[in-house]
Amino acid sequence: IEAQLFAEITASLVRAQRAGKPGFRDLVAGLHKSRTLWEALRADLAQDSNVLPTPLKAQLIRLGHFVRQFTVGVLQGEGDVQALIDVNNAILEGLRGTRAGEGFDHDRP
């Protein structure tokens, strides 16, 4: 489920990035979905019932904080959405067990 959500959100961010200024509304919508996903993940990772190893949970929580802060910067025109796309792609690689860029199709809806 997480991989599908990351793939869909990342695809929407890529489409908005490619559209440039006319895609700003789509970018805002994609960033909102991304932030919502990361907030849900951070909340889940903080639960004692989460079985991931503690060091991995800590790293993912820190990554979630980065995504939250960087998203604000992108919305203010101070950052490039490509960094968030790269983070999501790295997470996708881990979830899917693939190597960099292998099997991603960001042009699909």
C-alpha cells in the first residue's frame, strides 16, 4: 500500500514539475498529499507497536521531518521539488526492493 501511495504521489509531483508554472496548483495538491502521507508514516513509526528496527524508525522519522520542512520551502519558492521526488524514489526503491530508477513509471496516472 505504501509503495502504491508513494508511486502515485511521486508521479503527480513529476507531472507538476514538468508543467512548470501552469502546474503550480497540481504541485500544491501533490505536496499536500506527500506531506499527509509522511505525517501518517511518522505517526506510525512513533508507535511502540511498529516492528521496524529502532535505528530505521529514527532515520525515517528524521526524513519525515526533512520532507515537512523542505515542502514549506518549495511552496515558498525556496526549494526545488526534485529533492522531494528523489526522497520518494529512494523510499520506493526500498519498498520495492529495486535499484535506482528501476521500474518507475511516473507518466502513468
